[in-house]
Amino acid sequence: MAFVVTLARYGTAQKTADIEVMPLDGPGIGNPSPAGPHPGDWGVTGAKPSLPLVSEGVAVRIVESTAREVQQAALQQMLLWSGVGLIVTAVLAGLTGWWLAGRALRPVTAMTDTALRISETNLDERLALTGPDDELHRLAGTFDSMLDRLQRAFDSQRRFVANASHELRTPLAAQRATIQVGLADPLPQHLTEVRDDLLSTNRHAEQLIASLLLLARSDRGLEHTERIDLAELTTTAAAELRAAAAEKGLSLHTRIRGQVQLTGDPVLISHLVSNLVHNAIQYNRPAGRVDVSLEGRVLTVTNTGRVIDADRVGELFEPFRRLGQDRVDTTGHGLGLSIVRSIAVAHGAELHAEPGLNGGLAIMIGFP
């Protein structure tokens, strides 16, 4: 716009200079004639009269003034309409650019939405981008290939855990039977203690294998769903573990309001509640308490216990992680909360945990 206005001003200035040096024809140059037109009339029409009987100096000044006015008017009109054209062009360019950018980035939006939906529980979903064989199409193909490799790796891991757990259950059962038969009463006092230790170790190993099987099953997702009553399952799980809480000197309190119907796997949901309550009982302090509440679709289990660093709460949901204890401790196998998280993810529930002010842990699970 500035380029056009500058050129226009330069061009009109050149034309004005040509007009100023143009000679005036006609008789009587330099001799004013009273019968001729008044010099002021020239400024009205801006045209040279047929008999310009005026002095050369006056004629040149009038022509210069008229040309300057014409130049200013032309520049103002050019500035006005150039501005209007510039605004209209900018708006059209912006709208066209926005439409073109949206059309060009539409595959990126589709890829982003699909990638956000994909997790370890639905690795079978793919971007499957259609369209021309351009950079975005090749990027989507590379991403799908990566998902294929990840799915094979996860499937291999889950199959290994499930198969290994199944294969280990049989020798453990045979080992338990051998211990019970081979070390049957009557036994010397020192062998009785050995038998009890062997049976305890065997029972712990069987519990670990059962937990691994349950974790592998929940990681595979939901294979069977039905309408279940979460309130009834919570009440049953708390009742079954009330004796274990009393044995450790703990008080178990439940607060359940109404019925909560949801769709899911009743076996997995029952294990979720049992593992939550059992974990709250297992990792507690003497004469502590466990609170189980169900309000709406939010299940909350709170216990008293050791003080837990808020930055390390997430570690509790990793397999075989027990804060402050090593892997050979027999008070637990460290899979309870991992199973809880896996079952919650499989049901699309939101899990949140936070340490208590005076120790312990509060775990909240909101079902959709």
C-alpha cells in the first residue's frame, strides 16, 4: 500500500512539473487585457482559456495550484480505496488460510484423538489414516507399526504371567500334599515346627500365584460383564474380613448408603473390594481402625498406620512394592494395590489415593 501511494505521488509530481513549464500560447503575453477573462476564473474551471491574456507568472502559479489539488484528491482516493481493498483482502486471506490450515491439519487432529484413546487395555485400535501418501500418512503408518510391536510385547508378557502362574500351581499343590502326608503326626517337636513353616511358605506361594493370575486376568480387560450391586459386594467383602480385623485388634467400620448398580465383572469387583479392605487391615497399626464407605458411586477405604510420604503414594500401586519393607517380607506379597488399580482401569474407574494427616492411607475409587 505504501509502495503504491509513493509511486502515485511521484508520478503525479512529475506530471505537475511538466505542466508548470508548459508555454502559454496566444497574443498579448505579458499584457493584461481588461476584456479578457479574470485570472480568478482559471482557478474555478482549472482549464486554460482560449485567450490567456495574462502574465506568465500568474498562469504558472494557477496551474501549479490546480495540479496540486488534483494530486491530493487522487492520492486521498487511492489511499481510501487501497485501505478498503487491503482490509477486505486481509479478511479473505485470513479466512482462506484458516480453512486451508484446518483442512491440512485435520489428519493431525484425528491422530491425536486416536492416540489419546489408545492405552495398554486397547492396543488393538489403530490410526488407520486414509488419504494421499504424504508425510502425515507415513507418520500414521509408523505409529501403527509401533502399536503392533507394543501389542505383541504386552500380549507376550500377559501370556507368560498367566501360563507361568498356571504351571506353578500344580507343583505347589503337590508340594503341600507331600508335606502334609510325609510329615503327618506324630512328629518330633523340632519337625513339627519345620512342617508348619513349610506349610506357611507353601500357602504364601499359592496366594502369590493366585494374585498373579488375578492381575493377568484384570490386565486383559473385561471378558464378561453384567449388572451388579456394588453395595452388596462391599458389604459381603467387609463381613468376610471382619474376623481378620478383630484378630489383629482393629475396628472395622462400614457406611453404605443405598444400592449402587453398575456394569462390570462381579468376580473382579469383589476382588477389588477385598484387596482394598485386606490391604487396609494388613498395613495398619495396633488398635487401629479401618473405615469402608460407599457414597454414590465412590468407594472409599481409609485406615490408620504409618506416615506415608505423599510423593511416594504412587509407588504403592506398583507390583511387589511395599514401602519400608523388602521383597522377602512375608507379611504381604505387594500385589494387592496393583490388582486394585488394574481392575479399576479395566472398569473405567478413577482411582485416587492420599495419605492421612496422622498416618495411614485413604483410597477412593469413582465408578462411571
